[in-house]
Amino acid sequence: MLITFFRAIVLYLVVLIVMRLMGKREIGQLQPFELAISIMIADLASIPMTEIGIPIFNGIIPILGLLVMHLIISIINMKSLKAREVICGKPTILIYRGKIDEKALKKERFTINELEERLRGNNVVNLGDVEYAILETSGQVTVIQKPEKRTTIPEDFQIQPEYEGIPYDLVVDGKVMEKNLQALGKNYEWLKKQVGKFKMKPEEALVVTLDGKGQIFCQKKQDKGAL
């Protein structure tokens, strides 16, 4: 029982490391070869996890082999356009200039109902509002609406918004983010002074952020006794 427990932990850590090395794609954005490798890794890890008679390395070594295979295929994808088309395929236009391409739907085995479902997932409820719909190699559908149906942006009104930048976390769960302070050219004393305006210390804050406009958001951690 205890052996199974530790084997599960070891294999979990190995799979976690391998998946991290494979990249940060979401499941819905995996290419076919990446999805196949992910499924195989899960299957290889499950066998030695439950079967004590099978050496744990019988599961770890094939998983590492799949990682090497993934890295090789990824390099080939980056180097060769033809290989990329063979391995990952090419995007398919399902709606072209407002007209549904029936041949493309049949080729990709897509029904009208599935197409409408994907459009709703892109916040488009009317087929008539779509100029282009493209089935990407990852299985995602990219939707480009007709010009008159698109959401307006400041550029449409010749408005130049102010630069916003990105917000920086200065404190998370009471821990000061020293690297972010350094990136901003600030120090702990400056942080202490800013957080003091909210009548607390940095270590008492749940989160403190600084946006591109210099505005600070600060929230105090809840007292344990109040939970």
C-alpha cells in the first residue's frame, strides 16, 4: 500500500516535469501530435503506478522517450514548413466572405450545429454576422465578423487612449515581490509608505498591485479568527 503511494508520487512528479517541459499550451490548443503524446504519457504512468510488480523505470523511461520525441518534432515543425503541414495540417476556412463552404464542412466532418456551437463560443449568435470562420490546426475556430457587426474600438473614432502598461504584483499573500519592486525601480521603504496609506503593513496585505498609471490596489488579509 505504502509502495503504491510513493510510486504514484514519483510518477506524478515525472509527468508534471515532462508536461512543463513540453510547454504552456492549453488542452484545447494542443496540436494532434502533442495530444497523442499527452494521452500516451498518461497511459504509461498509470500502469507502473498500480502494478507493483512492474519496475517503476519501465514507466519513467518511455515517458522520457516521448519527451525527446516531442522535442524533436517541435524542432522539425519550426525548421520545415512542409513537415509542419504534414504533422499539424493546415487551417480550413469554413465560412468565406459570409458564405458557408459546404465542401470544407464535409471534409472536416463538421455539422452546421457544431459550427453554430463554435460561433456561440466566440460570442457570435448569428451566422449572418460572420465574414470568415477558420478551423485552426488545434481544433479552435477563429471568427472574423463583418465590419458593421464588429465591436467598435477607440481607433474607429480616431481616439488615442493613454498608455496603460501592465499591473505589477508587489505583495501576494503577505510576501513582498522583491524582483517586481526592483523592475519598477522601487524599494521596500517606498512600498511600506504606499501600503501605509491603507493603514496596514505590506506583510498584512493579501495583494498589492501597481498599474501602468501609478494607481495602487491594496486589500488586507482576512484575520484567521474571522474565518
